[in-house]
Amino acid sequence: MGNHSMEFETIEVCTRDEFKGAQEPLSFVWRGRTRRIEQVVGRWYEGQVDSTRMPVLYFRVKTVAGEIYLIRYHEFFNVWSIAL
């Protein structure tokens, strides 16, 4: 998969905090605009097989406006980012 060639930009994400860690993103702020997430279309982990890499959690999300975005959470750095 070509995930490593993708560029990502850091974003602020609101999540459902009842879940451990970064689960279930509810909304995110990107380039000054808040986008509310209507649905998490897909999610997957990368890196948990290789013990030298920290897992990165990816979410494909659909916003209330109908836009589809790919966002990810990097557990080690506690950072969310969005695919450009």
C-alpha cells in the first residue's frame, strides 16, 4: 500500500473519551474549519505486527457535509493528522 508516500497535516480532533486512547473521532478542525463526523466508514491499524514501530490508527470518515477524509492517530506522539 502507498500510505508512506502520502502527505499528512496535523489536525485537532475531538473524540469520544469513554473509550481508551484515541477512539471514535467526533469532529476535527482543519485549516480553521470544524468538520463534524457523521460516520466512520472504515478503520485499520498499521504497524502492530512490527514491534519496532508504534501502531498508527487510520480512520476513513464521512462528514455531515458528505465529504470523505482519511485521518490517522499516531499513538506514540499522541498526534492526529489528515491525508492531503
